[in-house]
Amino acid sequence: LRLTADLEAKNKALQEANRLKDEFLKRTTHELRTPLNGIIGSLQLVLDDLCDDKFEERELLDQAHQSALHLFEIVNDILDFSRIKSGHVVLNLRSVDLHSCLTQSLYLQLSNLRQKKLKLVKKYNNQAITVLADPIRLKQVLINTIGNAVKFTDEGSISIYTSIEMQTQASGDIQSYGIVEIHDTGIGVDPLIQPKLFEAFVMADGSSTRRYGGSGLGLTICRNLLDLMGGTISLTSEGKNQGTIVRLAIPIATQ
């Protein structure tokens, strides 16, 4: 009976995994087709010389460029996820200035912040925080999490806090971590969905996904990259339209 129950549970888990993969493939096909249609349509109008003036032509080329960037982002997520799962991601761990890494990551979001008229609040730890991380991959995590906060917030603010925290490990040793908390006043996440958000192929809400776009692999990739660096990521929200807090913990670099 126990064996039968175990087999049934595993079978249900496999069915659920297959269902999520099917949904992911459908969503990804849609997400890939949308920017491709935008690129093809905009370029076709320009090539057919159907623009009224140079301003309209420039506008269409800009739309094609934005669609291409969106497509590039989706493909990158899929490739990164594939590399992580196959164990082909090699990290270059070294001492990294956390605040400097945050500044570089935030710079890429400034135009989006200004466009949406969101207030940016920075409350950094008084002293420098040097973490042990791969600088390129850490920036990827920060760009993704900050980008999500901006993407899913239509009004209000994005607040970023840093601190140092001591945590007791399973071995009994004490490890220091550099903490980054990203608070937004956006659409929030249903508490029932939150535990599953870091699983592959799981998205908070299909309607939100279609509205805001994306591959749905961003948080999964962030979690896996932080795991490889010895860090953690968590997400909390009071619910719909209550904002979200994403918390990153990265090991402090020691001599």
C-alpha cells in the first residue's frame, strides 16, 4: 500500500511537471512570436516606403529595436536555464563591492524608472559590503530582480536596502551575508503562489504574464545562480496590489 501510494504521488508529480512544461512551451511560443511579429511588421512598413515622414520611420525602427531587445532577453533566459540545468555554468568567484554592483545594475533601469515616474529610494549600509560572488552573474541577478520590481510597479516607489547579517549554518558555523532587499509598491503576489514562484515553468498569473511579458524563468535562474554562489533569494508579498519584497543574501568575502 505504501509503495502504491508513493508511486501514485510520483505519478501525479510527473503529470504536474509535464503540465507546467506544456504551459511554459505555449507561453514561450507566444512570447517569441509577439516580438518577432513586431520586428517583421515594423521593418516591412519601412522597406515598403509606407511611412509619411522620417519621424514615423524612426518610430517604427525604434519599435523594431525594442522588440528585438525583448526577444533577446527571452532567448537568453532560456539558454541560461538550459546551461544551469546541464551543469555548464562556471562561476568566477571573487571579492565584489556590493554597492558598486548595485549602482551599475540600477543605471540600466533609470530610463524605465523615469518613464514610469517611480520614486527610487536607496538606504545602503553605512560601511562598504564586499561579497564573494561572480560579478557578471551577480549583476544578472540584480538586474533581473530590480527589473521585475520596475516592470510590475505602475506607480509608487522602488526602495533598495542593504545590510550585513550573521546566520548560523547547519554545521554550526557562523556565516556573514550581504543583504539586499528590493521593495516595490506594485501588483503583489498571491501568498498561495509565492512558495512555487522559484520553480521552473511556474508563473504567478497567466494574465499578468501576458500583460507584462517575459519568459517566466527569471526567478528560477536567479535562485540557481545564487545557490551556486552560496547565497539565497526569497520573495514575500501581502497579496494583490500590496507590493513585493525580494530579499537576496550573498556570502561576505573573507580573507
